[in-house]
Amino acid sequence: MGYSQSYYFLSGTGSSAPYYQSLDEAYDIVLTTDRSNPSSEVNDVLSASQTLPFAFNFYGTDFTSYKISDNGYITFDDAESVSNPTNTALPSETAPKNSIMAFWDDLELEQNQTFLFAVVKSTIGTAPNRSVVIKWFQANHTGRSAEVDELLYFGVVLHEQGGFDIVHEAQLTLGTAYTETATIGCNNGDGTEGITIEGPSASFPAVTGNAGAADDKVYSFFVGPQAAKDVGIVSVTMKKDVILSDGAVSTVTEVRNYGSDNITSIDLAYTVDGGTPVSDNFATNIAPGSIRSFTHTTTWNPAAAGSFDFVVSVGDINGASDEKADNNNNQSFTVNVYTDAPKRTPFYEIFTSSTCGPCTPGNANFHGLIDGARAEECTYIKYQQNFPGTGDPYASSQSVARRNFYAVNSIPRMEIDGGWDGNANSFTADLHTQAVASFSLVEVGAEFDKWGQAIKTTITVDAIRDLPNARLYAAVFEDFNDNNIKSNGETEFLQVFKRFLTPSEGDPISIVSGTPIEKIYQLDFAGEYKLANNGQSTSWIDINRNHDVEDFNDLRVVVWVQDNTTKEVMNSTYAKEIKASANQLTQKVDASIAPNPTNGITNISLDLKRSSNVSVILTNAMGQEVSNFDFGIVNAGTNTLNVNLSDYSEGVYFLNITTEEGLTSQKIVVSE
């Protein structure tokens, strides 16, 4: 077999977009420990064959599957059956064949009952521009006495269009970083060609994870040979939805030098609807592998509302043509201009727990910024979680599923409109200001009513552009809780998630601009209040038998519209309480009493269409209140309520029965 293909690589920081996108997407676990077994570990294990969603060409051969080693590499060689912990320089005939070494060393995955230690995979994007991301999540070196004190985060990204990335995301240690002995690079099918970036005594790059992607080390591999003059557009930053009255729109183009020559000048241009190019020449200095951003000197001023097709392109480099003009030299997109747009109400989702120490300052920081005037500008909800330790008693299958929707693996964690993802302690006033100023395509309005243990919401959604793949969410939360106090020092918990009114994955809606959609949802909380012992799934209450609402008067509803693919929340609102049930109290309910007359117990037969609070006030013939009876929540259907009148003197009385459906007054005679 021949291996005619070769690679060259460029190093950079934070330059593998699919890797970072994958952190917010669902993933499949390939290798992990048994979290129920304290002695479980994954050590020197090669996974079963994993199918690729596209053919990946590696050193001239197309592969459709790969295997993952806990020792920090992947191999495309189906004949490999053993995980090799002994790293060498590359190329090497003794090293794993057809392999990419992200951080090849003697590694393992330890067991931890709270956190995930695993190698995971996910597919990002759509054909023909998909990427497969393989990530080692919290690996550590084998045989060290304090394994959990060292955690490594790194991965490999395979691109459908060819080439791959090695990403080093973070090394977390509680003490001094360990001396590393790893190899970073790749090896072909017979060990005769390969690349050693570092090794066989490479240290993990100095990244901590505290700076996000900004300090992550990324090695990007491209099919060779490397051209002298070769640049590509990495991204174009331009508002894609704007209001006409906002005026000029700026364009910022980010380019990368893929060639071997330093770039000292570059031509960039943009066109609108195929018109005359608007060109710029920039003097610069871009070293091989480096990335630079350029702001076009001429802004675009839309003259009317509508949709406009933009093409941004690279021209000459150092006064000559790009030697690989088909290498990302153009980016096309559409800019939509509107005469007006709905007001944005950002939606904050906070994942927290009464057993989480860092959640206390996280919640304090959030409320320190939001409580007051800013509370009128946003919506928020808190999802109690099932960790750390045994977790919060108000954790539930739905609150945990919402965390998994965002691939959240640590708390406190906060999502801003499904985009910004960080520690709630890192939330700032500037982030809030940016969120409020964000453009919104969607207008959403809602109202709700509640009675007894039931709650009902009516929602109206419209948009200034057709949105065929939106999801509508409505969730019930309780303003104040304090029965779930545990170990983190918090004594009150605000706007705690209880249940979804919609399906937990959202209700699919296809929005046609100018044609409002109306949706109605109702939720009936079952049974009596029950507090779970803890947040573990074995303790969760059975929602078909019990509820976890401390005070039904404190229930409210938050509504939002979201794109489940991008996770973007397009707008949100609190539903307005209309108290329609209170307005119906003038209606007469169906009730009767027997025996009448009575010298003791009388029975009230009461028919209810829905569960309701029921109270009875006993008055004498003069209309003076004699006594009252509170029956609490009474279920829908026919009910018999017992009233003891044996202590009252003979005479005529009235039983004034009040429910959330209406009221009635029944005359009764007490006799000896």
C-alpha cells in the first residue's frame, strides 16, 4: 500500500470552531468508568470500532471507522486491538498505525460518582462540511497517587473536507503540574511517514481553561505541500439582521495565513447583490499560521428594507495571486434589513443546587446584578440539580434533562439566551446590557391562570421573518422555596423550576411572519406535597402521585422560543396572570346538603369540574359569621364534605360554600 499523501501543520490558539461548538452539543460516550463502582477505571483500553459519518482520507487512504484509546490517540487501523501506553517519537514502526496522537501517553480514566470521566464523540455541522469531534474529558496519568488532582481536557477534530485538528483545552491541577512524557503528532499506515509536533517528552501546553478558548492550543493539519502564498477567510463578523434606522453596518473579516511566507499586504472586498466590489488594501504582518482581523474602511448603508446577498473575498497577497484560491477565499451570506423589530427580553437559565458551595456566591452575584431595575428587562429560571453529593431535593428528571440539553457538566452554570455559557459568578452588568441590546426576530406574549393545583397558559407567537424550525417552551416556577435547604448555606431559593407545561424538549412550531400562532397548555399537579430525601433519581417524587410545590399562590410561568439546533433563545416573556378563576366566583356551583334538618353531622355534596380550594362559612339568620371550615384542595368530580354542627343551638343557618369555580349558599336547620 502506498502513502503518497503528506501533511503540514500550523499552530494557533482557539482556532477550531467545531471543537468549541461540540461542547454545547449532545455527545455519545465511547469510553467511561462505572460510576456505581468506586474501584472502576479505564486503563489501556481500545474502544470498539466507531463509524464515521463520512469517508476520511488519511495519508491517501479513505477510512470509514476509527478506534479510541484512553492513552490519548485514535487509530483508523481496524487491525489494532491493543491500547499502547508507551509513546515514542514519530514516525515509528512500533507506534500505532494510521493514528493521530492528541496527547499519547500512559493515561487512564478514573472513577468518580459525581462527575463524568470519559472519552466522548459528536458530529458537528451538515454535509459536506461536517466535523467529528473526539474529546478526552478529565483524563489523568496512570499510577499517580492523587489522580483526580490532575485532569486533562483535549481532543481531535476530523474535517469532512480534509485535514484535522488537535486541541489542548485545559490541564487542571490542585498542586504543581506533573512532568509530562507525551507525544503529539500523527503516524501513517506503515510507520514510515509521520509528524512529531512535540515528544516523546512533551508537556501539556500551558492552558488552564479559565480563559475559555482564548488560550487553548490548536494544531491544524492540512494536506501538503504548503504553498508560499495562501490565505483563507476564517470568519466575517457583520450583523445579519438590522433595523433600517440603525444606519451604517460595519464588516470585519478575519483571515488566516496558511502559507509559508509572511503576509505584508492583502486585498479584501465585498459585494452586495452582485454589484461593484467595495475594495480595501491593508498593510499588515501575518506570520504563517497566524490570524488577523480587518475592518473594512467603507461601511454599508442600506437604503431600504429587504434581503441582501453579500460576498466577502480575498484578492492579492503581497501583490500577487493566492496560490490556493479555492481555499476559503470567499464567504457568502444574507443580511436582512427590517423597518422595525420586537424588543428583546433575554432569558437567563441558572443550574444550581443547595448542596453546591460555589453556587452560593454565584447566585449572590446574579441577584446583586439583576434584582431591581434590571429584573424588568429579563426573565430567569433556576434548575436545581442532582449533584454535587446527593443533590438538591427539588432536582427532577426534567431539570436534569434541561442541563443535559446544554451539555452542562459543572455548576453553578448559566446560559444567556442559549448562547453565553459560564459560571454564574462570571455574569456581569455588561453581559446583561449586551443581551438586552441583542436583535430579536420573535414577538411572544403570554397570560396564565391558576386554580387549586392547576395552571393554564395561553401563548401568542409571531415573527418578522418566517421561522419554520422553532420550538415553543413554557415552564412553571415557584417564586420562593425554603424546604430544600441543604449544605451550601443558602436559606432561600428563588424562581425554582417545577415543571414544563409544554413537552420538555419544546413544542415544534412553524412561524409564518404576520400570522400569529396561539397555543394553550394546562398542567395539573397531582396529589399532596412531598419533599424528596435528596436529588438522586431514586428519590425523585412520582409526579403522577405527588407534587413539590410549597405554595401554589407563588407559581408563575415563563415562556420562550428557541432553536433547538443552535440553542439560541430568540425571545422570552413572563406570562401575565389574569386571575380568570377569581372572576368566575359569581357563578353558582352545584352543591346540596343532607340531612337537613340535622342535629349533628351534615354532608355537603359538591361537584367540581377541576381541583379547587374549598372553604365553608357558617352564618346565622342575621348574616353573622358563626364559624368557618377550610377543606383545602378538593379534587375534581363529586365530593362529600362533612360538617359537624352538633355544638350549635337550634335555629336556621346558612352554609356559604366558596370554590375557585364559583360559590353557593345553602340553608340548613339545626334541631335537637
